[in-house]
Amino acid sequence: GCGLLALLLILLEWTRPGLPSPLRPICDLRVLNHFIKEARDAEVAMKSCREGCSLSESVTVPQTRVEFDVWEKKNALEQAKEVQSGLWLLQQALNLLRTSVTNTALHSHIDNSIRNLLSINAVLRSLNIQEYTPPASAAGLEGTWSVSSAADLLQVHVNFLRGKVRLLLLDAQACQQDVS
């Protein structure tokens, strides 16, 4: 009887509604590698698409080139803001791509890419990186350029994940605490 009561108390404490527990930091880069692989799959699918796979208008995307000396001089907050604004731009661009592509086989790749961007934002929140508030428009953002093809957009998506997102996650303070 005593063991059952203890188990019940543990379960009640464990499932107790109350303050949500903070997200555990997600420092495992295999998560990001999975997102990169899926972004590459979407890029390959787009390149092999023959019809119904164009972008209806040019979209603003983040610069993907990383100048390491410039990146290293930025503080963690500036790096995070650059990555988060880039993720926001990619999400806006992928949403537009989703509405302009008529090839239904590509819809699942695009939907998956959008879900993955949302997941990356959750990973950033788990690392205590301040939530990003998107601007009213992309016009004021620096470090952007414009692409007019769906294949270019998806290539930017892959390169942004492989570059700036990976660098931010590698240097995340929440992940450095494990190292003694």
C-alpha cells in the first residue's frame, strides 16, 4: 500500500499542472543535420521539377555568406538576431512559395521545410535565445538579397542552415555549460 501511495504521489507531482518546466537545451547538432538533410531533399525535388514549380514573385532572403572575422566580432545577441531574422525571412518566402507552387508533390517538401523552421525556433528558445519580433516588412532588414527562382530560394535555405544557424548553435551559451 505504501509503495502504491508513493508512486501515486510521484505521478501526481509529475503530471501536476502548474508552471511549465523550462525547455531543456537542445545542443545535439544531429537535430540540425536532420533539418539540413530535409532542406536538401526539398532542393533536389525542386530542381527536378518540370512544371508548376515556380515562384510567383521575387522574395527577400538572408545572406548566407559568413565572414568569420565579422561574425566573431558580433555578440551572441547580434548573432541570434541575424539568425532569427533570416529564419523569419525564409519562413515568409517558403509560405509564398507554397501558395505559388501548383505541383502537389512539392507541397509536402515545402510544408516540411516550414515546420522545420518553426522547430529550429523552438530549439533556439530552448537555448534561452530571446524571442525574435519580426518587423512589419523585410525592407529595413540588413544582410538580405532577393531571389526570383524557387530553386535559388531552397538553396539559400540549405546554405543558411549549414552556415549561420549551425554557427549560432555551436556557440550557444546554454550548450557550453556542460564543458568543464
